[in-house]
Amino acid sequence: MTPTEFLRFVLPESGTYCLAAILGKKVEQLFLPAIADFEAVSATIDAPVNQYFACASFVDGTERKQSKVAKLKSFWLDVDSNKDDGSGYPTQTDATVAVMDFIKATGLPHPVVVSSGNGLHLYWPLDKEISPEVWLPIAKRLKEVCTEQGLRADPSCTSDSARILRIPGTFNYRDPQNPKPVEILKPRKTPIRLVAFAEKLGAGKVIAPAADTELPFVVPKNIKYTIDDTTKAFLQNNVTRFKNILVRTETCTQLKHICENQAQVSEPLWRAGLSIAQVCIDRDEAIHAMSSQHPNYSHKETEDKANKTEGPQYCKTFEGLNPDGCKDCPLRGKITTPVVLGREVLRATEEDNVVVVTDPLTKTAVQEVIEPFPFPFFRGKAGGVYVEAGEGEDRTELCIYEHDFYVVKRMQDPALGESILLRLKLPHDGIREFGLPLPVVVSKDKFRDAIAEYGVMASGKNFDTLMTYIQKATKRLQMRERTENMRTQMGWTPEGSFLVGDREIIPTPNATEVSRYSPPSTATLRVASMLQKKGDLEEWRKVVNFYDTPGLEPFAFAVFLSFGAPLMHLTQYRGGIYNLMSNQSGIGKSTALMVANSIWGHPVDLMLQKDDTYNARIHRMGVLQHLPITIDEITNMSPIEMSNMVYAATAARGKNRLQASTNAERVNNTTWQAPTLVSSNSSLIDKLSAEKDFPEGELMRVMEVAVQRCTNFTKAYTDALFAKLYSNHGVAGELYMHHVVNNIDKVQDMLKLIQAQTDNSAHLSQRERIWSNMAAIALTGGTIASALGLHNIDVTRVARWASAHLANAVETTQASIDGSDSLAAYINQNINNVLIIDDSDTVYKPMALREPRGELLIRYEPNTKTIYLTAPPFKAWCVKKQVGYNALVSSLTASGLDVRIDKKRMAKGTLLSTPPANVLVIHDPHSRVFDMDAIVDVPKEAPKV
């Protein structure tokens, strides 16, 4: 037994623990939250410090006093040695002999024996922790027994509930020059029952084991009822009926004799009979029915005698009073008291099955109707699961689980197949609900592990019967109702409700119920744990209202976009990216994403990082579905990764895959329709433009804002303010969506109106449709949240900022996205593949102004201002550079050029004879788009021959 195992054995499971370090007269006391901390702290204490532990736990870490003791789980003695004053023993061997004699004389269980270095410490560990009120009278009696038996134990230690004793594994430094080890000499494998220990202190007198009231010293009443939860639940559901005892074929012959021979029965035997009737539910009739035929019967005396009985007498008591009465008893040796013959289990009625429980979401009391259990199982009147077995007099009613535990409904988990939702009600924890797939329900080992994880403890035959009960309940549900589909994604459902975590927000405009519990599936379990409510709405509002500061509109827009994310479902668009960009640190980009997340759940756990794999990001997007996606610091992504991310955000689905066993597609749950909020230290637009010559496809999917540091507040202030998010989050989203799901038509009208206003003020066209959509859902979300009192940010100011930003972005991107730039890039990269020659149909062939040094790809005729590009190589270049060929042609045409596809002999006018090729013809007679002569540096005149 290690020191830590020893401490766990003798110390209670709850409370605060105390370690004392003593060096001479200096005492240092450390209060620890867990038993495991003793070992870590002890290892840091150097010699020659003596180390002790308090034998009890305390209500707090303020003082080690008996008045502060919370719980105890052992009794102890300190038997000293090397004493010359008679208070101890001359040697430790003498002390050991005295202890052995003491144990033998009292019949006490063998204790854990620890050498304190000089003497012995004895511990009797209990099987459960007890209060000091229960502990003290027994400890005092232990001290008295030590005196009676002559054991020289320290009397001040035995009944001191706050006593400290030496920690095994340390040293006794009473003599620093000769330290002695503190070690366990004799361990003990099992704990001791409290009442059994107390009974032994009767010093050899006969004790009635079940009454627990005939100890030869005063024991507080709560000792009599120190019973485990199973027994407590059993007793709450059980009654004893005296009539049941008498109608049995195999009944108690003593009670039968008392009832049939009332006139001749002795007074002690009559009182023993009354002790049985006194604890029965039909007591008022029974005590008089067994007494009224006596010549000296008195109603008052019968009542008085019955009330003075202290619990039901045992068979041994009856036999001692009337030995012949038990000789022919068919139950002899099978029972210990006749009272067990009258027991019956009270079954729950319809009224009993209407229970009040605490809803796990709202924490409010709600009514719950528990369906009758499948035969032969039934619910006890006070709860619990029982089974009826046997017939007639052999019929028994057994408690297989002491708490309410039952199947609620069948569900279909897309990943695990058919499952069941189970509900468990524990006395101090309220309701727990969890799902189990049927393969677990039919596998003994898996079922045992699964239910234990949620707190259901059963073993042996009870476990087997409990498993049968759950299977029967499941089969009954299969006969009665259809299975429900478990949700595999957050957000909107086909029924018009909205799922956030394990809460389904339902359309109930006139009801007080905002949401109902929706058990997570395997796909949503991890994310559902991040989407929980915590803390107070007012505290959260203090944080979000920080963004009402002028100059922080880009951050406020990010928060509004998070509110607006579910509204994208009401549009035809699938996604878009909003990037907060700054090359400085400490600007608040990541914090803004945290605030956006905190509307729905945990501010940090919901945030993806740039190191997360592509598949992990796609999976998270699919699970969140209609909730915002946040990715922090994408700066170090490669241009290709960024491009993929941009397209994925608006493609709004992951890859389709085939099923493993059939040639059919799997159900694709990685679909979404929500904005993605990101932060970066460099421009996402610049990076995309550097990778591609014509990145309009990506640029129109990204709203990027360069943000600046706000100097109005100190770092200490903002650190303290935003730290509130960790303890206050997930509250606003549910209130917001309750309004949205119940006012969907009004929300759609508002969304259309705001989008039209934004398009008009920012001059947005079809080209900027994704920007338009993101601005509309953000400003609509912000407006609704403001009207609900969820924030005080000036929505109008944010709307004006958004319109101005988008109008500027329109001009910027139109200037940067031009087909002529791509064409110029192609010509510059192939400058050695250009033929410059005038066009002429005369017999005199013109001299080439410049001949190509490599493959002929481009022909330019200065006299007609016409460019010819060999089509296949140019298209291949467009593909490589991810430039849209058709979009480029459209851009050139829109800029005023004459662009067409034709046939042309590219080497015409030279000594080479080549066949006509497919070419892209670009005619710019007035050099309105670009000056080709300048690009290729056309000579002023042809070289002389």
C-alpha cells in the first residue's frame, strides 16, 4: 500500500484536506483540494521537517479546528512507546503485543498499523464518509474501551476529530540525528461497516444486529439510518403489511401462536409480537387484532406498549421467549425476523408517474410523464426499476436499479444506425439524457461500460436483468412508434426549427418554451459541447457594446455578420469570406472573432486555426451548417490553400463519396450556408492576385477590411473586459433565433429591404452579389439583435461604414481586374515569341520589323494595330494561371476592343510558309486600351538590307 493509497483509504472523499509541516516549534499548515496533492506537496518538503496529515476533511481552508471538520472516514488510536512516564510502552514491541491483546479481547477488526517511528498509529477505515456528529460518540466509546481494556492509547487523540498524525513514507525527526521512517507495518484490504464497528465496542455483550439501537452507549439516531442509496430507495418503495404475514401458507408460527392464543401468551412474547405489527402499514388494526382477546385487554395499554417497542424483534428473540414455537417453522434459518414476510413493493400509479424534474437546458421545474415499464418490470412508487418474478407465494418483487432509468424514444443516427435515448434521474443531479446505438444495447460488455459512463451502476444478476429491461422497452417502442432522425448538423431543420448545440429552438411564438432538448448525434457531439450557454446576458452585453465606439465599425460588422449567419439560409447564396486584416499585432482581430463566436457558444473552442487540416475545416463547416465559421490567422496559408479556402467557403459542401459496400453515393452531411470570418496579418486579396493574373472569381467572394488599433482604452481595461467571454457566452444566440424562427416572414422582408438599400448606396451590381448578400444579412442580423436589446451598437453608423467600404471596394477591384493586364502579362512572358510585321497583299513582301527567337505564338501588325494570338497555347496559359479565358475575352470586348476567333497564317510575309491556325484576333486601332507599339518596342522603320 502506497502512502497515497493509504490516505485514500482512511480519508473522506469530500472536503478540504490539511497537511501540517512541523520543525521544532514552527508549524506550517497547508490546505489541499485533493488527496492526490499530498504526494506532490510532501515531495517538496526537505529534512528535518516532520510531516503530518489531518485525519478529517474540513469545510474550508481557513482553520484546522474540530468545529470546522466536514467529514471523517476512519477511527484511530495513537499508541506511544519509548516512554518512561507510564503513558506509553517501553518499546514498540511491547506496544505491538498490547495492541494484539486489545484486538483479541474486543473482537474489533484488525486495523491498519503504521509505525510512527517510535510508537504505533492504528486506523479502522470505514466504507463511507460520516459527519462529525455521527463519529464523535463512537470515538468516545472507543476511548472508554481502551481504558477498560488497559490499552495505553493517547486519550486526547482518539476523540479529537481534527487530530494530525504522521504521513507514511516520511520520517520522524524527533531526533534529527537519528531519523526514523514512518511506514505501514500491516495494511488492510477492505473497509469496515460503521455499525459493525460500533457493535463491537459493546465489549462482548449480545447485540441485535439490525436494530442498531441496543448498543451499551448512546448513539445518535442518524447512525441507525446510515444506509446506502439502494437500500434507501428500496425502503421508500416498500411497506410491510401484517396481514400479508398471516395469510401466507409458510408463515411465522410464533405470530400465528400469539394471534390464536391471546389469553395464554406471556407479556414478553406479546410485546415481541407488537414490535412486528408496530412497523406495519396496517399497524392500527394489527396491534389490536392480536391483543383484544386477552382478558385484561386495554386499548390504551396496547397503544402504549406498541409505541415503546424499538424496532422489530428477531427470530432469535422469539425463540428465546418461546423455544417450542420455532421448532417446526418452515422458514427456520431462511429469515432473521418475521417482518420480512409482510413486505410488499408499492407500485407507481398514474399520478406517481407524473413527476416534477429539473429541465437540463432551462434549469426550471417541469412536469414529466413516465410511461409504464414493460412487463414484468414496473416502477416503484418513489422511483426505481423493479421486476416481478415467480408466482403465488413464490412471487418476489426485486429492485434491480434504485433510480428512475428508462427508454424515452428511438432515434436514427446516420453514423451508428438505430439508437435509443435513455433518461436517468439521480437524486442530486437531476435528469441526464444520453443515446446508445442498438449494437451497444445488445452487447453486455459495451452496455456495461456505456451506462457506467453516465452514472448507472449495476452488477451481477441485477445488471443482466437491467439489460433485459432496456431491450424489452426498446422492442415495445419499435411496436408503437417510428424512429426519429438524429440531427447531424446545426442550424435550420426541415421542420423550421433551429438547432444550436443540444437545444432545438422551435417555432412557438406564444409559448414560454424557447427550446427543447435534442440529443447530439455522433457527428455533432463534439461541436455541441462548444455550443452551450454559460453565464449572464448582461455581462455579455457589456463586452459586445465595446464595439459601439466610433472607429470600430469593422469589428461591429463582424459581430453583426455572426448574428446574420442563419439568415443566409433565406437567400440563394451559399457563403462568403469576411477578412479582418492588419500587419500589426494587438489590433483585436482575433478578439472580434471570439466575440462573434460567443453569440452561439464558446469564444475560443469554436474557432478554427490555420494549422487545422482542410478536411477538419470542411467537417466543422458541415456540422455548423448555418452558424458562422471562424478561422484565426490565415496569414501563413499558401496562395493555393487560400484559393481553395475561398472557393470552399462559397461552394458550401465537401466532397461526395461512394458507400463502401455499394455503388451508391453516401449522404453528404458536409454542406453549409454561412459566412466565414477570418483574420490575417497580410492582405488576402494581394496574395490571391499574386498567384493568379485574373483572380476575379476569388476576389468577388472576399470582403477584406484593413483595421486600425483603437487607442481609446488601456490594455488592462480591454483584457479584463474580453475575459468575461469565457464565463458569459452562448446566451444571446438562443434569444435571437427564438425571434427569427417565430417571425420568419418579417425577417425576410427586412432582409430584402436592407439589401436593396445597401445595393443602392454602395452601387453594387450582379458582379458584387456575394458582398451584397453578406452586407444584407449582417445589417439585418445587427438590426434584429438591437431591437431585442442584445446590444447597443449604432446600427446606422455601421451601415454607413459598410456602404462606403463596399463602394470603394467596387472601384478598387474594377481597376485591378482588367483583361488587358492579363494580355500584357502573356505578351511580356512571351516577348521572344513575337513576330512584328506589317500586313501587305502586294507582291513585294514587307520586311519583318522583329522576328521571333523561339516558337511563334504572337503576331503583331503595326500598320493595322492588330494582334494575333495562337489560340491553343494562349488557352493553356490561361488554365495554368487560373485565368478565365472567356471572362478575359469578355473583359477585352467590354473595354472597346474588337475581339474575335479566326484563322491566320501566323508567318505570313516571311520566307516561312505555314498553314492557317486558330487564333484570337484583337484589333485596337486607336490604342484605347494599351499601346502595343510600346509594349513590344516596335522599331521606327524596318532594318535596312
